[in-house]
Amino acid sequence: MALIEKYHVVAASRAVATGQTIKEGQIVSLNGDGEVVLQSASYKLAYGIAGDTKSTSAAAMPGIASGWQNRASDYFDETKASAKMTVYHSGGEFATDMFNANVASATIMAPLYAVNGQLDTVDTLSTSQVVAYLVEAAGAYPSGVPGIDTAYPEQGDQSLGGENSNTYCEVKLVV
């Protein structure tokens, strides 16, 4: 549901294949026409991490409830105007809530693979392609919004909401 860009190397702008639903923070591949598709068994090799959302049913911005969107005219589709998506690749550090449950218990610097667009500690698609390394364990992420929260009382921040039980992991992207 969310991607927080801490540092990035390349932010490419790529056309999105027709019929795709991709959430910001998911791992994406390229099809035979060079268009962005969700990484899956059909498109195993990861190209990068999605920086935009293409959806018809939910926003995917960090901390935004699924029924809200910053531009009402786009109706959850941040690629509507250009039909292109920002895809970060070639390195960087990101916080995301697009990971499978086993990542939450992984150790720092554990290699992470892509499984159906989600980060995972197990290479179930047998690609042998490490997509990222875990650099901070899964947990709450500060929102910068003042308030009382048990996760960040010393900063006075509320934790950032998200799809994965409001939990984010921080990764070093290597694709």
C-alpha cells in the first residue's frame, strides 16, 4: 500500500500494461513490450519497485485510508494522465509495507526476493534474484504528525498507517 522513498538512484518513467493493478511499493517487472507489470510467476525477474499506484478501488499512499485520494479526478489511478508509472531501480533505500509475513521476523541484511509483487525471504519462484536487503526490522513508522502514540512517544509522533498491520520494513534495493 505504501512506499516511502528515503534515497533513490534512478526514477524511471515506464508505460503500464493494460489491465494491471499495482500498488505503490510493490515489486514490478517488464513484459515483452517493455511495459510495467506486477512481478509474478509469468514475469519473474524484478525490474524495480513501483513509485505510483494504478488501481480502480483504493489509494496506496503512505498513511492514507483506502477510500481517500489526493486527486479526486484520478480516482485512485496515479498513472491516469500519462499512462506511465514511476519505477525506482538501480539502488536506494525505501520503507514499504508490501512484504509477506516472514519478512517481519527476518534478521538485518537478510536477502529479500520478489513473490507476486511482495518482498519475501524465500525465493519461491526460483529466480535466484535478490531484490533487496532488509536494513531495518518491520515495525511502526513515524508519520511526522503530532500526537500520542506508543510507538514514538519520544518524538511525539503518531505512527504511519498502512496495509500490513501499519508495519513497515526498510530495505536497500539492489535491482
